Amino acid sequence: MAGAGSAAGPALDEFPVSFTLTSATCPLLPSGTTIEGSGTEKSITNVRTDRNGRTTIMNTTHAFGTATDQAGNSYVFNYSNSFSVSNTGPTDPVFSGQMVDSFSLAGRGPATLHNGFVAGFTTDFETFSSFEEQSSRGDPIDFATGESHCDPL
């Protein structure tokens, strides 16, 4: 990459994930619904710093697995998230950029979800993260607080 001051190799993380999603927090589910899901998540992170000390962090995460509702119905889920954020230089702890997120649930039961968003993403990776909604579908998160609604991962 031309002009790169440093570039670390990508970091790959793989780990189990699980979630509980209820109609109390996700109004798109039928009333009284509880979904329990589990699967595997893989995350790839690249960090690059240019010669001026500006750091860019890029992450792509994908999870998939199975889920069951309170009536024993079976589902599959798919989750995808990616972001690219940069700071302004070596002394700037705040990173800003864009995040794209998607969560889907489908199966033999009455619960079906297709949620997602594109948002401006600002964070210091330690004490705060904020989201500025650019577009969304379904009811993924509360953009003011970052609290999950129908996107449990």
C-alpha cells in the first residue's frame, strides 16, 4: 500500500456466541416469543497507520447458527457487521467512520427477522461508542443509546 507508515497483519478471532431475544425487547416478534440462539462468530481486524500517524481500523464480523423458540420451532440466524474508522493522528483517541450491520432469523416458526443499519460510528474503543443513523430496516438498535432491540449480536 503506497504511503503506509506501518501495517500489522490481520487479527482473526473465532468464538462461540449465544443470545436470547424476546418480544419484550424486539417488538417485531410475535407477542410472548422467546428465541434462544447459539453459533460461531468470526472476526477479522486490520489496523493500518500512515506516515502521518493516522490510524485506520477495519473490522468484518460474521456469525451464524441455530435458534429455537419457546414452542420448539427451529430457526437459523445470520449476522454480519463491518466498520472502518480512523483517527486524525497519533494523539487522537477518537475514531470515526461508518458501520454496516445486519441480522436475520428464519425458520419453521412464526418469528422472522431482517434487521440492519448503516450508521456513522464514533468510538474510543474503551469508554464510549455512538451511532448516527444513516439508514435502517426492521428495528435493530436504539441509535441514541446503542441498546439492542431486534439485533441481539
